Amino acid sequence: MSVVVVRYRPKDDRADENQQLVEAVFAELDAADPGGVRYATFRLADGTFVHIADVEAEPNPLGSIAAFAKFQQDISDRCDPGHGPNPQQATLVGNYRLLA
């Protein structure tokens, strides 16, 4: 199991666009049902987005999702300076009914 957490903050005028791109990723994941990945995205009150991916398959199934490639395409340009994507490996410390 490889868990990655990514945080970033889009520019205020691009946050809704970012959310639409993220929603397209989930729609394509639902349609393709690639397996081997559990994935969630949160939009925080301060405008920050947090993505959590638990990838069990090789290669990473997100790489085959066209909407994910489109989402990543100009992510740095959509973000506030100094608040671009910051992916980090994560270790689960505790879980109560949120994650399977």
C-alpha cells in the first residue's frame, strides 16, 4: 500500500475550475473502474485542496485516466505562488470508519 497526500491552494479565481477538473477525474474513475486505487479529494474552507490516494496497483491506475492528465496539465498555473502541489508519502496512524 502506498498512500500519498497532496495539498495545494488554487488562486481564488481558479478554485471552481480546479474543482470541476477534480470532479471529472472522479467521473472517469467511476466509469472506468480501474481497481487498485482508493482516492478522495477535499476542498477546505480556506480554499486548500487535499487529495489522498491509496494506490495498490502497478502501474498507478490514475496514469490511465485522461481527466487526471488534464487536471495535472496546468496545476501550477492554477495555484497561488508558493502553494503549488506538495505530494508526500503518508503513513496511516489511525482510522475510524473513514477509510476501508
